[in-house]
Amino acid sequence: MSRNVLLLPGDGIGPEIVAEAEKILHAINEKFDLKLTFDTGLVGGAALDEADNPLPDDTLDMARKADAILLGAVGGPKWDALPMAKRPEKGLLGLRSNLELFANLRPAILYPQLASASSLKPEVVSGLDIMIVRELTGGIYFGQPRGVRQLESGERQGYNTYAYTESEIRRIGRVAFEAAQQRGKKLCSVDKANVLEVTVLWREIMNELKSEYPDVELSHMYVDNAAMQLVRAPKQFDVIVTGNMFGDILSDEAAMLTGSIGMLPSASLNSEKQGMYEPCHGSAPDIAGKGIANPLATIISAAMMLRYSLDEEKAAAAIEAAVNKVLDQGLRTADIMSEGGTRVSTREMGDAVLAAL
Ligand code: NAD
Ligand code: IPM
Ligand code: MN
């Protein structure tokens, strides 16, 4: 049975990091006889330049048909002045909403070799392994109404709507409870239920779901405290479940605990386990084209793709083992450079993972 993988390199460092993950995927395809076929499509600024649309119809068609998607990153200063509907980010958001990729898994794991690259003291962070489950197709990112309106006073007002339906909360809650069941059996739901009604409902539904998962310990935390606790004592967390915007912010914060935003992978899944896989970071315009970006978040995202959407656990584990090996060898891109390491380029890092496979 052949399966199709759609590669969407996107903008900035996107093409550089996806090229490295692609090399690894081709090698793993041969080694494990996975019968994967690959297509490449345009998204984001690259698609705007080519087709005047951040999510062209043929990209969306290919995405719908694909068994899994690997995306680099979208966006950059070139397109920042465009109206909201024409921004590169709409390409990414359109893929998430059209494919109903509501469950975003962002595992923040500190590889022991990178303990000194973390901004926290080793004793606070060593052994860190948390899973952030972020709701991805609702909340303030998609709530209606939204826009900028003219008030009678003559002033303009910008507004967005933070809304969740019960069913949206329930389905992401289930994903999080199930993830906790398979891990440390601790789930922390992060909200702002002291101020926002939408998250009062969120908390209520999480409490309701708890009865279906008696083996999971559920706690609740306000998002401001959660941001603080993540840098005070991050190992208190096992699985965190939260809404779209809080999850966006907390996952970048958690990334830094692991040494670099260049280490954090992600999976975005729908209810059919079709998935889009991408590093959590963006297009890094400040280093694009320099060949120094860390490709590991993308390579580890490819491993997640093999595990979650293609059911190829052995192949996924082989990639993760290869990443561990290059870190053992002391190879470091600039963002994870520490004393005693050998500094390598994006391509050299990809080549090293390939050699370690
Ligand atoms: P960013 O994540 O692109 O960059 C933040 C900082 O982290 C920069 O200093 C960058 O050089 C560094 N960095 C990021 N990835 C790295 C890597 N792999 N290796 C080494 N260093 C890395 O965030 P930003 O600067 O806020 O956003 C830049 C653009 O990317 C914006 O247009 C934004 O909308 C977009 N963005 C896209 C995605 C995505 O496609 N999933 C995610 C976040 C931001
Ligand atoms: C991410 C990004 C996106 C988000 C942007 C680019 C739309 O920051 O994937 O974390 O906010 O979800
Ligand atoms: Mn983000």
C-alpha cells in the first residue's frame, strides 16, 4: 500500500530545513521499504508570489489527498504589509481549518546532551518531558466577528472573538486525557477562568470529562501562573491542555527550556489521524538563506509523522535514535551551541543524521 506525503517548504528557512528532513525521509523510505510517495506544493509567501494566494486550490487538493503533510514555515517581512486575508499565515491557518486539524501536539523534551543549552539551571530542567496539547482550529484565532470597525466617536476599534463550543472543548479534552493516560497520568488544563467566560466553560467540560478517565489526575491553572510555573519548576507538568492562543505562547516558552526553539516539533491531527507536521518555530527571517538554521525540529516532526499518521513506529524511532546520536557526537547548530560542541551548518546537521541512520 503506497502512502503519499506532501512537502510544503514555505518561506524563509522553511525550504532549508525541509530539504534536510526530505533527505532523511527518502533514506528511511528505502531502508524500511515504506512505499511512501512524495509531492511538493506551494504555501504561504512562496504561493503568494507564484499564484497570488497563500493557499492555492491545488495545494489544498493535494493536502486533502495526502496521508500526511510536512510543512516548513510561512511568513516574513516581504509580506507583512498585506491585508490579513492575503498574509502567508492565512495559508497555514487555512490548512489547519480546512483539514480540521484541531489537535496540536507539541512535545517539549530536553535531550540530556543539551542541558547546558537550556536557559534554566540543569537541576531545574534536566529530564524535562512535557506534552502541550493545544487546540488549533478554534478560540480567538477563528472566532467571529472579527475585524477593525469605525466607531461613532470617529475612532477605529480592532476586535476579535474568543469563543469555544462544548464539542470543540470536549474533543481536544479527550485527546489530552488520552495522551496523559499513555504518559505520566497527570493533566493540567490551562485557562483564564477568573476572567473569561469561555474558559469557565472550558474548565467545566474538562471536569466533566475527568469521570471518563479515573486514572488521570486533573488540575487547573490560570495561564499567567502557568507561564511562571513553566520557568520556575517545569517538571511539575506532564500533559498541558489549553486553547489556541495560550498554547501558541506557552509552547514557544517551553521550547526555550529544551535549549532552542529549533528543537520543538509538532503534530496537528484531525479525527482521522491525518496530520500536518511542522516545527513550532517560524520562518526565522533573520537567519534565512544563511544555512545555519537548526533542522532538528523539522526532522523530529518527520519522525512524529511516521508514528502518528503512517503507523511506522520503527522508522520513527530510528530517526529519533539518529538525532540522539548526532547530539552525542557533539554536533550543534548555532542556536544550540555550547561549550565543547562542534558547530555545524543546516546541511551538515542533516547529513550527520542521515549518516547516523
Ligand atoms: P521565528 O520562530 O521565525 O523566529 C524567532 C527567533 O528564533 C529568531 O531569532 C530565529 O532566528 C530563531 N529561530 C527560529 N527557528 C530557528 C531554527 N530552526 N534554528 C535556529 N534559530 C531559529 O519567529 P518570528 O520571528 O516571530 O516570526 C517570523 C515569521 O515566521 C513571521 O512571519 C511569523 O508569522 C512566522 N511564523 C510562522 C510559523 C509557522 O509557519 N508555523 C510559526 C511562527 C512564526
Ligand atoms: C505557530 C505559529 C502560527 C500560530 C502562526 C504563524 C499563524 O506561530 O504555529 O505556532 O500562531 O499558530
Ligand atoms: Mn507560534
